[in-house]
Amino acid sequence: MWGGRFAEGPSAIMQEINASIPFDKALWQQDITGSLAHAAMLARCGIISKADAEQIKIGLHQVAEEFAANGVDEDWSLEDIHMHVEAQLRATIGEAAGRLHTARSRNDQVATDLKLWVRDAIDQTDAALAAFQTVLVDRAEEHAETIMPGFTHLQSAQPVTLGHHLMAYYEMIERDRSRFADARGRLNQSPLGAAALAGTGFPIDREQTAKALGFDAPTRNSLDSVSDRDFAIDYLMAASQCALHLSRLAEEIIIWASQPYGFVALPDSFSTGSSIMPQKRNPDAAELVRAHSARITGCLHAVMMTMKGLPLAYSKDMQNDKPPVFEAEGLLALSLAAMTGMMREMTFRPDAMRAAAERGYATATDLADWLVREADIPFREAHHITGEAVKLAEQQGVALEALSLDALKAIDDRIDDRVFSVLSLDASVASRNCYGATAPDRVREQINSARQRLAASAQ
């Protein structure tokens, strides 16, 4: 491959450290797609004959069939997927295969291949995210009126609806989809034709190959074209943020499934047992999703540190960009599949959620707000009065709404029987009716809006 420059071949150690075929064989489809576009452009520009281009086209399709059927047979002496495709093409069509690499380098070739792969990964991720959102919306609609405690600091704060809680994750995933879309938009310029680093003297048509490969335009600077891995980092940043969101929901599922909470029952299909304790139902799928977020963010850091301080243009360090990207994509796809399945199949326990909300004096803020609104008491004073009421309820072992009017008036005689209209969980939730709030009508409003957006994005 290196021609006459070297008198001897590489050592076994050099072959092993230099070869990328064990991982970049994942790019074989993108490599063949790029090669087909390149060969067609070379023929159209008169750089190779139409007969050679036709042979190359037929041969590349045969190579694709071979790889699809039998996989890529790794030969470390050929180093990477680009040389494996070319070698297989030569074995298939003979001398004409040698004309394919005219006016390109492995540098612009690998940048093009990886962009195509990342673009495909983004499209697949977006579809998986939309499917997850659909399940979230379905479960939210089912539980638009189911009351649960809303937490701050993992302490019961105010009552909310489960539908409202689930729709919070819908919004997180919506932002994730926008980040992936932004990353896709930025990457969609074709490096093909930048060659090694300086472009080429052949009269190529980069617009043609860019269009053929679905890019918006060719890249504008040949040095940047082969040096750029921003698109990989953009993808990994979006994947990391998405993984963090999945990790937060996974943690909540783990907490909710524990016996002290009992908010959900996990399905058999996403649980495991214990080798020693037969009563156990472990939320292992959720725990692994939680752990995957660490590995995905680690992949981001690996590529960022690989690119840190690299001079222009291409350096062999950049060969190591692909394993973290491939690993992150696989982990994120698996995490999304697991979370979608769990959310679809888990059983929520509304009675346990409501009981927890009642135990936590979650309507205390409603009492304080009533004192401000109806008795014209400054909020700080109302806050103090409410605190005394909560203390009394704790001492008596009852909910706030179970305190007698006489007991409440003993704390502050400005309280009257109208206060009981705001102390129930249902009244508290219904009263929070501003845009984006937890009242069931508002939750259904957001669910309807979400369904419209999902339908629009699917078109």
C-alpha cells in the first residue's frame, strides 16, 4: 500500500497499533456509498472513463453484497476499511479498481464516512426519542389526574399529578431532539474532495458528490475538512445530555420501585432476581441505564481530549475518534430501548402515591397562600402560622385538612371554615392552573400540544 518509500514492512506491533479495521469496519456501508458517489463524479468530469466507472459501480455493489452476507474479513496489513473495500474491489473487477482513489485521500474519505455514519446515527436516535416521547405522553394522559407528591430535596413539597411529572421528561427529551437536530445541521457539509489536506489538482466537482451524498454543500476549507471532528463531539455532547436525562428518570424509577415508596411495580421483562434472596425484584435495567450515562459522557471526554492541541491537519490520533462514537451510540440506543420498554410496561400505583402526598403535608403552601389571599396576612407571617399548623398536625398524627377549625383558630383566629376548601390534595392540584402547571386540565393541554408536535415531526 505504501509503494516504494519503505524497504521493509511494519513490525507486528506496528501493525497492531496502526490497524483500525477491528472497529472502523463498521463504516463499510458509508465507505461504499461515498466511493460510488466519487466514482460517478470522476466519470462525469472526464477524469476516469465511463467504462471504468461502470465497472467500479458494479464491483462496489458486489463488495457490498459480500460484506452484508459474510462481514468484513479483517486483514491488519490493509489497516482500515478504506483499503479493505479497495482490495475487495480489485479482487472483483481487477485493474479498474485502482482508478477509484484518484483525487481523494483516506483523510477526506474517513471524514466523509464518519459524517455519514453520525448523520445516520442521529436520524435513528431521533426516531427512538420520538418513540420514547410517545410512550411518555400515553402514560401521562392515562395519569393526568393521578396525584403524587412533588419533591424538592427528595422531601415532599407540593402535590402534583403523575401526568405532569412524566411530561417534564417529555420536555427534556424534546430539548435533546433539538440538540441532535442542531448537530445534524452543522455536520451536513461534505469533506469529500478535500483530499489529504490541500485539495486536488484534478478538475473535480465537489458540489456533485455533496448532492449525491445528501449534504447541503461541500466544506469550504480543505484543511478544516480533514481536521474537523466537531461533528463527532457535537453528537457526543447531545448524546451525553440525553443520557443524563435518562439517568434522572432511571433513578426515579429505582426509588419509586423500592418498598418504602412502592409507587411502581416493575415488569418481569425489565427486572432481575437475586441469587440468594428469593423475594427480590431488582431494577437492574434502570440501574444500567443510570450507569450508561457515565460511560457515554466518558466517550465525549475521550474524543475531546484526543482532539485537544492537535495541529492541522490530520494526525493519526484521530483514528481513535471512532470507538468512543460507536460505543456511545450503542449504549444510548440500548438505554432508550430499555427506558421506552420500562415506561410502557410498568404499573403505577396511584393509591401509594396519594398516600405519600398526604403524609407529607403537601398542601401547607396552600394554607399559607389562603392566609395571604383571604386574611390579608403578609406571606412571611402566613409562612410562620402554617409552620405551627404543620407542627400540630404532626403531633396529632393527622393530615392538615383533618385538623379541627378550633385547633386552627387557636393558632390564629383569622382562620375560618373557608380554609378547608384549599387543604385537600385535589383542591391543591386543581388550583395550580397557570400555563404549564400541574392542574389536570393544563396537563391535558400540554399532552395535546405534544401529540401535535410529534405528528408534525413524523411527517
